[in-house]
Amino acid sequence: MKTFALAGNPNCGKTTLFNALTGSTAHVGNWPGVTVDKREGVYKGGAEKVNIVDLPGIYSLSPYTPEEVISRNFILDEKPDGIINIVDATNLERNLYLTTQILEMDVPVIVALNMMDEVEKTGDRIDVKALESAIGVPVVAISALRKQGIKELMDRAISMSAQRKGTTVLGGSLAPKIERARQFFAATNVASPLFHAIKLLEGDEIELRHSGAKELFTEISAGQDMEAVVADERYKYISAHFSTAKSKKETQVLTKSDKVDKVLTHRVWGLPIFAVILFAIFHLTFAEDLFYINTIASACGNPLPTFEDMGYAVSEGTGMYENFGIALAACFYDGAVFSPGVILTNILNLILGYASYGIGLGVESAGAAAWATSLVNDGIVGGITAVLGFLPQILTLFLFFSILEDTGYMARVAFILDRIFRRFGLSGRAFMPMIMGFGCSLPAMINTRTLADDKERTATIRVIPFFSCGAKLPILTAIAGGMCQLFGLPSVELITFSMYVLGIVTAIICVIVMRATTMRGEVPPFIMELPAYHMPGFKNLMLHLWDKTKHFVKKAFTIIFVSTVLIWFLQSFRWNWTYIGADDMGESILASIGQLIQPLFTPLGFGSQLGSYGWVFAVAAITGLIAKENVIATFSVLAAMFVAGFEGTEEGVEEAVVMIEATGMTPAACIAFIMFNMTTIPCFAAVATAKAELPAGKFGGTLVFWLVTSYLVGTMIYAVGEWWWTVFIWLAIAIAAATVIILHNKGKIKFPKLRKKRA
Ligand code: GDP
Ligand code: MG
């Protein structure tokens, strides 16, 4: 079976074409760098079946980014039967820059001129025949989105001749130099000597590793910046010979995208607009008083009535309104209109509530042993429903972010933020992984592959967990809810929002410190094509959500299931394996383990200063290392032990209240606990991903970084919360540290170098 590779610039429509060819449903994103790995599929629509490989998007074949290296090595080493070079016809010159480099390889090439529907819309014309004869390889006009021209493209690709010698657009004074280098490589018998020759001329670091190549390079480059010369020649050739195929519509009109961009990427308004959009998303996901209707009504002296005010009673067993119709209605409105995210949560929790009530009754009537009843009710049902209840809000948040990404708006935000990010020592490209971190750290860490610089990448991966992910949300809302009830604080939303902000601030400070110390380096220039705005594809969005749901439900029923049962076991049995039952759980196995580690957390406020059950917070934090959902699931299992006949809620608030009351946590300790969980070593899966994605040798340091940061942040919050004047001490320490770093970077002070021991 023949293999064809799809190569092209980021965002030229490779994945769309790949999906159209193979019938697969790979993620299409209006964001450069979504496809960072290669992907394979089979095209069956032609005379013979062919294998299709989707390569990551690249602007050139120089080894500056991991994507470029992946694509280059694939073509050179795996020797596909042909390259389908996808060219975004709305951006012809820029895209053909890559084409001129692909043509230099000894491999059959066909150019797929994509997005022709867009070109036609703007009224421009491209003479495909003229372009084909100028480039010297087949050119086919297609629209991957509309599935036009695809059959012709593949038919011509399949019938391409199997052999092709590389050609180059470079000539003139460069020709003798290239020929000299070509002979050098031809003598070593490598494939595509012309390609290697030109890359060597550009001073490409991979080529310089060949023996004797350095000397040759010094000779032919003669001290000139050959890379710039070559790039310049390519562009000159493209605009002189290839671009002539394109004729612009007479009168240049601003496209719709341009007009929208005038507003959305405005120097002054761009950022406030983004802040408003972000706030709107959080409001639609979490608000329990949509558009503040009830707040306004209350201010006018007419608070909206709850169903209880209207005289509907709550039933004993399920904790819902006795009348099912009212219980359902209360999912949408109960004294205030709820946001879509909250409505979905309520509906799911209504169902889960009845289900766990039913299971509880079933187990009771079956007359099971006390330990078995407890295992089912407290261990299994309690833990899983506590976690599943958060699915709707995670999905809602995720849906909004997918829409922003798919429309092309996120690329604009990266562009706007680049100016600000630069001050912290990052490029705008680091924004996407960070914002993805709010959903889940795993894809966020993988997305950092779009960052060219290893040090920038390491710094970004390290702070991604501080962008509180969906699994950490339960910790936030539960404890914030508990704090509001116990300490009379005004608003859950406000605490949650502040915690998110605190996480972001921690991330920023850490990035600044890292980029000034261990991770110093230049910020690479920000080159990104702003893609045209598109309507998001409905099917695409749904596929996305479905994937996410599957993943989450699977996690709830596997990792979290096992850990909650384990926690239940450890806290229900003594070391001599006898069941504790309603007796004092202070005798449990879990209690003794917890008491052992508890003192470690004393500086953070949830250590030895707490009452007799204080160890539960230490235990919850440790179980969070497996999956962050476990923290609240653990609370829910443990709370059932404190209070006989405990009726939990799916939001975990009651659990948190019980925990805080039983242990004597102070508000500062609660905040320190949240922040510790937010900034410490993330879940198991994220740690494994970080290990795979971090540059070699950076993993150990990263674990230490997470531990130190979380410990420091927790201690600081607790200390300042309890004794506000310690602010001055922390400030003094921070100023001293900053002074040392700045003086050291200016070369004013030097540290003694640590010498490595010689064997
Ligand atoms: P990749 O980064 O090269 O894989 O590009 P994608 O396949 O993710 O596509 C980038 C964007 O271009 C998506 O929003 C697609 O819907 C859009 N797109 C792809 N092909 C076409 C096309 O032929 N016409 C139009 N109008 N849009 C397209
Ligand atoms: Mg793609």
C-alpha cells in the first residue's frame, strides 16, 4: 500500500483534509499546533487503497520546532510515496515558502490548493494551470471543508510517477555553492542530497553534524548570514514567478474577518473585551443568580421567592421537594434563575440523588451486614456521585472554550496577550496551553509542543497545574461553600474566583522567577497567522464533548472508584482487621497513617494544631495525588463516619462543613488547604504527561518545584491570614531575593560554582 504524507503550514486545513480522506474524526482546531503528533488513516476512494499520514503543521523544514523536526525526519527517513503539500490559497505566498523547501527533496510532490471556496468568495482568481507549470509539480484546487476536488487530487496523486529528483528555486550566485555542497552529500550516498546541501548552506544545525560539513559550511558561507539570504531569495522567487498566478479583485475590500479584528484585537479594547467574555463564560457556568436578577430584585426590596417560601415541603429521605415536578422545576429556578451550568448540574444531581436513595433503600431492605451497607452507601455511591456531580459544569466550561478556539478567537487572544506575556518572559503562544489548563492539565501540557524554546516550555509546563483544572473545582466550591456557611462569608462565587486569580498570580510570579534564574533565555519572536473566523462545526463540538464525557466517566468508575473504596476500607477497619462500625474512627488504619504525616502540614494550618480529627485534611491532600476529585470524594466518605446517618449533598458543601467543624480549621487554614492542593504535585496522569513532555533532565526538578511552591504558598497564606503583620516579613524576604537575583544577573555578585566530583 502506498503512503502519502500531508504537509503544510499550521491551520491550512490538513486535519480537515485528513478527516475527509480517511473518514476519521480527528480534532480540527482553528489554532496552529493542534496536530502536534503525526496521525495515520486509510483512503479508500481511489483506484487503490492508500495510507495517509497527517504531519504536524510547519512553516519551514528547519529544525527550530519539534514539529519541524518530526515532519522533516518523517519525509527523509520513512520515504513516503509522495507528499501532498496543502497550501492555503488565501495566503498563497506565505504557504509556498514551505513548498519551495519540500520541492528540494527527492520525493514526488502534489500541491493541494485548499480553501478555494474562500478565495472565490473574496472574488480573487488563481490560475491553477499557470501555477502548476511555474512550480513544476501537479497542482489541484480543492476545498477540504466542502469536500470539493478531493477525488481529482487523490487520483492524480496515485498516478504520480514514483521517482522525482529534487529541484530548487534558488539560483544565481547561490548556484555554485549549492552545487558544491550537493556533490559533498551525493558522495556520502544520502537520499535527497540537494535538500541537505541547501540546509547546510542555511547553516542548519542538523546538517552541521555530518563529518566535514562544518569546514564546507565555513567555506561556502564565507561569513555571511546565509539563512537570511536564502530566505530572501525564496520569497523573491515566489513573488516573481508563483504569485503571478493570482489576480486580485479590482477593488480591495476589507473582509468580514478584518472588520471584526479591528474591534477584537484593538490595542486598548482587545483585553477588556476578552476579560468580559471570560467573565461571561464563568457566569454562565457557575452563577446561581443568572444576570443578578435576584440581587437586583432584592435591592429593590422584592426578593424572588423560593419554592419553600411558596409552601412546598422538602422530603425526608431524598432531601428534594416532595413533589417531583417541583423538584424538577427547582433545578431551573429556586429563588433565583440559575445559569445553564448550574441547571445541568442540578438535573444530574436530581437523578443521582434518587438513584443513591434507591440503592440505599435496596441495600437496607436486603438486610446486608453493617459493613456492607456502609461500603455501598458511603464508600461506593457517596464517592462516585460526589465526583460525577461536577461533570456538567466541567463540560459547560469546556464547550465555551472549544467554541472560542474553533471560531479563531483564541488565536487573537494569544496575539493580544503576546505584548503582556513578553514582560514575563513568555511568548503569546504559551497562552493556549495555560487556558487549556483550566480544563485539564494533560492536553495543556501536550500543547506546549508549539513552544519552540525548551526553557520556555519547561517553565510553562511547570505552571500549567496552577491554572486550576476541572477536577480541582470540587475542592474549591465545596470548601468555599463550607466557609460561607460557617464563617458568614458573603459569596461562594467570589471566593472561587479569587482562588482562580490567586492561582494565576502564583503562576506569573513563578514564571518571572524561573525566567530570571534557572530558565533564562530569549523569548522567541511570535509568528502566527491569524486564521479567518469560522463558524464552529456543531458535529465537531459534540464529538469533543463526548470524548471528554467518556474520559471523565471512565475515570470516576475506575481510579476514583478504587481509591474511595480503599479509603473507606482504611478508615473502617482497625490494624487487627476488625470493623469499626459506629465506633471511634480515630482507631482506624487511616487515622494512624494520617496522624503520622499530619505534623508536616502544621506550618500550613492543617497540621498538629487541629483537633482530634485534624489528620483528615492531610489524608485528603495525599489521596488527591491519585486524582484531584479524590479530595472531596474522601471528604464524603469520611464525613459519613463523623455524623451518624449523615446526608451528604452532591456539591460536597455539607461534607466540608462537617470536616471544618470537627477539626477546628480556621478560614486562613481553609484557603491554605485549597491553594496547597492547587499548586502541589498534580494528579498521577498529569505527572506522567509532564514526565513525557518535559525536556530530558527536567522532571526531578519539576517535582521539587511543585512541592516547594505549594508548601511555600500554603505557609504564606496561613501565616498572613493568622498574623497579618507577617506580610512585612514575607515582603522583606521577597525584596531581598529579587535584589540578589537582579544583582547576580547583572554580574555584580557571583556565587561560588558547585564543582561536580570527578571519579
Ligand atoms: P490544520 O491545522 O492544518 O490541521 O487545519 P485544520 O484542518 O484544523 O483547519 C483549520 C481551519 O480551517 C478550520 O477551522 C477548518 O474548518 C478550516 N478549513 C479547512 N479547510 C477549509 C476549506 O477548504 N475551506 C474553508 N472555508 N475553511 C477550511
Ligand atoms: Mg491539524
